[in-house]
Amino acid sequence: MSEQKLAVNEYLKTDSDYLRGTIKEGLASQVTGAFSDGDQQLIKFHGFYQQDDRDLRNERKAQKLEPLYSFMLRARVPGGVCSPEQWLGVDKIASELTSSHSIRLTTRQTFQYHGIPKRNLKTIIQGLDREALDSIAACGDVNRNVMCNPNPVESRLHAQAFEWAKKLSDHLLPHTRAYAEIWLDEEKLLSTEEEVEPVYGKTYLPRKFKMAVAVPPDNDVDVYTNDLGFIAVADNGELVGFNLVAGGGMGSTHGEVETFPRLADDFGFIKAEDTLKFAEAVMTVQRDWGNRVNRKRSRLKYTIVDHGFEAFKAEVEKRAGVAFEPVREVTIGDRGDRYGWVKGVDDKWHLTLFIEGGRIKDYPGKPLQTGMRELARVHKGDFRMTSNQNIIIAGVDEQDKAQIESIAAAHGLLVNVSPSRGHSIACVALPTCPLAMAEAERYFPEFMDRIDELQAKHGIADQPIVVRMTGCPNGCARPFAAEIGLVGKAPGRYNLYLGANFEGTRLNKMVRENIQETEILAALDTLFAAYADKREATESFGDYCVRSGVVKPVIDAARDFHG
């Protein structure tokens, strides 16, 4: 029997000289605004994707011009924390070196730039380096930005969890010097020994790997949607370890039932000092056992399904040299952010600002980007990006509250939002994402207006409902873990998913396929009316949809999601 042919990306990685490829030569080429097909895969490991303006494709084609290529660059910011000084540097880069002139907060607690011409890539990466920031491993088949609960209220426990998020990020960075050589002009070390990637090996992981640290009772990082999650366990306010969960992931492909979103399995409790051992063990099992033939089936979730939970768990324990202890009891709850002012245990104040779609730019009458710049010039604490695409002005002294609030209010950064809008997110989608089949970020505010109107109509305006929209089924805004999920199928058309729970521990399921806004709203109008009339005390919308039989619960994703 002949050996199966590996996915193309596997050969690219093998032949890339540890992610160098011909990126340096492509960067120097003035003939095109693009990189070669192979390098387009490799540049992801360096933190950016090649895109083009799809709104202008036909026009440029008619003019016999190549697509208007540009790049989206994502930074690595473990736990989403940055200083005001760093923010000013980030803002300056956005204003001067990108065509969008804006900053977008992502669903993984970092920021990204859109509309970067190829000629500005190196300048931007060097600018980030001056701010002690980088973009290495923000994309690609590696461990990506490590998320961590940004809650500054429980300061001691959060600080401990955040430190582990940083350690995980740093420990699992690629060791290749390609990033430093290509972008930071560091000289290639002369050595007779080949470079070594101690964790990743020469071909890195089969696919991307996402990791998060949650601090109960909050689940703002959607910990179960990650490849690997660490749920903090505390004793008298001190971190003692984590419940480890693994095998989550949102991506799927329309019409291909062998692909499906999945929530992570509970593996057991680990002591804090064993965190890096277990993280490395899970990643190396995925490195060695993961599917390198079919990239659509190459995430960790499929490795666990294909090899079996018990076999995977046993191999992780073998490589870590430590056995899992029984899962400790914790409560996972709200996935939203605390808007407005909250006071922490350290007597510092923290202001959470709602950022629609995570897009920080100056709008008519709402100069958000200017306002953030002004805040960065006077703020003495730090900024914390959330996985709901918002930002926290953290660590404000009592005497500074009035000034911070005044600046935020004057620039449109202090807004009242409905509970549902405050819990809801969307991906970028059109016009830049090459995978998008429908709108998301640009259309979502208008769609949420309709949701707010329907909730008000039925007297349930105070009930938060998690609503998420993506332009395709890759799931960047985690739509399959939303109580109402809209996934793009074609321009103006979406699949409607219902039945996830409010806490983020159950997936939803498709109830209508390829429908337009009028059909979506009509369906929700009927459901909201029934929910308002028949819900039980404290029952969430997602739980009602399951209890009332609107949708069957997804218990086993491989069996139930499409069935």
C-alpha cells in the first residue's frame, strides 16, 4: 500500500529552511505587491496574511491591473495587556503605515492592522520591535496568541494567571531566527549545526494551535473553544493549578460532514508548576499524531476524536511524566465584559469601553482613535484588550477617574449598549478576508439594531443573548458557541444556528440554511415571542431553545453537530 501524499503545506515547511523560504527576495521585488504562493503560507508564521480589496477586484481586472494586494498583520500580545506607551507606538504605526489608518481589536485579545502595502511590512515590524512587541507566531501552524482573562478586579489571582499566559507564550515560541534575520536585520549565525526547533520540529504543527487561560467564574476567553485551555483553580485567592481542557476548535467547512466545530474535553487537574510540562506534552502529541494529509482534519480536535480520548490522555501523561488528578470543581459563567467603571481589590478603578466590531478609528462625531491616543498620553496604568473586542483602561487611581472619564466621553468611547450587543462579536469578513462568503463586521451593527428592536418588542431587552456572526465557517468569532450564530453562506445569506448555552459549554446546531435577513428576523421574532411567554426563571435563550425542542442539544460534536 503506497504512503499517503502529505498536504502541500507540509512540503513547504520542510523545504522552507525554518520559515525563511524566499520571503526576503519577495519582499525586495518591485514587480508585484504580492508574495509567491509558497511564501504566502510561510509569511503567516511571521504574523501576517496576504489579502486584496475584494470590493475593487472586478474594476481592477477590467483595467488589466493585478488585485490591490495588501497585508493584514496581527501582533503577539499575551493576555492582551499593553502599556500606554506601547499603545501610542501601535497607533502611530496604524496612522502612518496602513491604508486603513485604524487598529482592530481581535477576538484573541490582540490587535491587527489592515491595508499594509508590502513596502511597509518591514518598517511596521521594526516599529513594533521598538515597542517590545512582535508578530511572530501570531498566525501559522504554531501556538498563537495566548489568551487570558483580562479581569483586573480580582487582581492577585488574575496577575498569577496572566504570568502563566506569558510563560506559555514565551516557552512555545518558534526558535527559528528567520523572523529576526528577515525583519530586524539580524545577521544569520554562522554554524556547522543545523537549526533546531525543540518543540515544533522541522515541520512545526499540522495546523494552528490556540490556547487560553480562564479565571472562573468568568469565561470571557471561551476556554472550551480552544485547542488547549487552562481553567484556574484557586485556594484562598491563590492560584494552585488548573483544570486542563483540550480539543476545542471552531472551524468547519460547509457541506463537509467530516468537519465540525468542537468543544474541549476535561482532562483533569494539574498543579501550577506542571503547566509548561503539560502544554508541551499536548502540543508534541498533536505534532506527532496530527493529520498532515488533510488540513481540514488536522486540528487537535480531530486527533483526539480519531485516536480516542483515553489513548490521547495516556500519551500526554507519559510525555509530561505526571498523571492528571481528578478535575477540581469550579463554576464557569458569564462570557461578557464588565462595562463602565469597576473597582478592584487593590482599590484601583478600571473602565471597560465597548468598541463596536473592535474597530478603533475616527468616525464622524466619534473620534475613537484620537480618544484612545489622548487616554494613552495621560493614563498611568495599562490597557487590556478583551476577547470580546473591547478594551479596559485598567489601574486608574481615584484622583484620575474624572480625567479619564472626561476624555473617553468627549471622544465617543463611553456608550450605553444593550446586554445582547455587549455580549456579541463579529469577524472582519469582507472586503479584505479572502475566505469570506458574506458580510460580518460591516453589517453586524445594523443586524444587532434589529435584534435589539425584537427583544424590546417582546419585553426581553434586559436578557443578554450571545449573538455572533462570521462571513464563513472558519469560525473566527466563535459563532458555533453562540446562542444565536450566523455563518455566511453567500452574499446576504447565512446559516442560522441555535442552542448553545450562555456559559459557553455547549455548541449550537444549524436550524435554517442559506437564508436572508428577513427570514432570519422572522424566525427570531417567533422564537423571542415564545421565549418571553414560556421561559423558566433565569433560563437563557439557548437553554430555552433546547428545552422546548427547537433544536437538539449537541452532546458529541462528531455525532450530533450535523446529525
